[in-house]
Amino acid sequence: MSRQVDVNINKLLEGLGLDGEDNDFCDFSIADQNSVAESQGITPTTPSNFKPVLGSNVTYVVACVILNEKNEILMMQEAKESCAGKWYLPAGRMEKDETIVQAATREVLEETGLNCKPETLLVVETAGGTWYRFVLTGKVTGGELKTPAKADSESLQAKWIANLDEISLRANDILHLIERAKMYKQSRPGDSWHKTILPALTPHSKDLLRLIVLIKKKSTNRMHVLLSEKSAMHFPTCEINPAKSVHSTLRRFMVEMFGADVAQHRPLGLFNVEADPSAHGCCLTLLVVFRPALEEVPLIGKCVWHELSQDIEKSLASIVSRKNSTIELHVVR
């Protein structure tokens, strides 16, 4: 068991997916969440058999922040009637049968005329449980920058922009993403930033939140990770409720495992994202750290604390102690 836990954590740290016999098994399904709500006198709004369908009840968006050697940002001018003439990052909705990387590459080509190679996820943004934006950065590998003479329904033109104050943005929500990309580009090997991590091609028919919950044991000063005993031992996983924010889903799941007075804890960011176009769901692996010691945190769910090997503990302690060592999860609402 200890070796398998080490192997799985190492996989996640490398941005790899966890393949199993049932990629969609979860400890706290929407049906479970509805049962809890009903027991509290609340009428659920999501059917228990909900499944994400791209373009129908869930929206996956990609955006790409690309900087050149002059630290200029690749921007495109909108052609859509609702925002024509405004500027934005190359971005758009994923299409059926596309991977996240393929969608980002396509959007950059369609809107800027340039070929690009996405290198890493920077941010995953969520709004409710049905809208996800996967933000990547990468490098230009070829193509020709779109000029006004090549304007089409995708964009009017594209430019490398040094000063965003010189253009009119479609929305300011991309400013944080651009700043994060600049910080990432300026980082050096050995800095606190996470490794280059692209989405793992592991299919999921549900939208899932997998938790790596860490805690220190006071008596031994050793780090432990939470494992679920439902079915085979695994990291606790719940279904993201489409009617709730991801933070709300996380809170409900933590209460399910630790009780209403769950001790102080904080989500630090994502290890990876798993998604494959053969299914319409995805899995976000979120790192959560408890502040109090293990002895002070009672468990009420079917879970156990597992002591980590010293090598894995060292790797995780380094991540916990540093900023930007995980992919940012930005919950919009």
C-alpha cells in the first residue's frame, strides 16, 4: 500500500493521470450530495444522474498567454459583433473530440495566424460547476501574424502588445492571467514554480475533484495523507456539483469526511488536470493542507490517515512551503 501511494503521488507531481479500473468512482457523488441536502430539508436542483456533456450542460474554454523575447503579449482583436474592435487573449470554447492542448493550438492559429506549442497549464478557472477555463502558456513555432487584410469571423487582426494601456480590452479578467504568465516566464530552474504540466489524457465521464489532503502528526512530526477506504484505497474524490461553486463542493465534501466543525484547512492549488475527449468530464487534483495536528482532527467518514515515506514527504513539504508550486485554481464564483 505504501509503495502504491508513493507511486500515485509521484505520478500526480509529474502531471500524469491516475488510471484505474473505474476512473469515475467517487466517494461523494451528486446522488450522495442530494441525499444530504434532502435530509436538511433542501430540495436539490441537480438530477442525481447528471453527466457533463460538452456544449450542452458544461462549457470548457481554453486561453493561451504567449510572450515573446521582448516580453510583449500576443493579443487578438475581436470580430464578434458584441465586442468588435476590442482586444483579448486568443481564447475560445473547446470543440467535441478536442484535447485541451489541441483546442488551445487551434484557437491561437485561428485568431492570430501563428502556430504555437503549449508548454504548461498556468491557471484553471471555474464558475459554478459547469464553466471551466484552462489557461496555458507556450511558444510560437511558426505561421504569420494576422493582419487586417486577413480579417475573418475569428478575429480582425493580431499584434504583439507591450503596453496594454494602449488598447481597449474586451474584459479585464485576463490581466491576472497575463501577470501570472510574465512571472512564470521570468522564473528560473529551481525557482518555486511548478514543473511544466499539461493535461493528462485520462478519460472521465464526470467532473471530479480529487483531494490530496495533508496533515502533520504531532507525536512523530511526520506528514500523513488522507486515503478513502470506500472500495479500494484511494485519494478521496467527489463529484463537482454543477449547481455549486467548486469551493462549495469542497466544503461539503470536507464536512462529509470531518464533520460540520472541520478544522482549519486551505486549498493550495492543483497538481494536475485529467481530461480526454473520449469522455466529456475532467478531474482536478487539489492539494489541501490542515493547519492543526492530526491528533486534533477527528475523522467521521470512511477514511484513514496514511504516513508518507520520507522521500515523498520531502517533495510535498517543499511544495507546501513555496508559492506557485501548484497550478492555480481560481474560483470565479
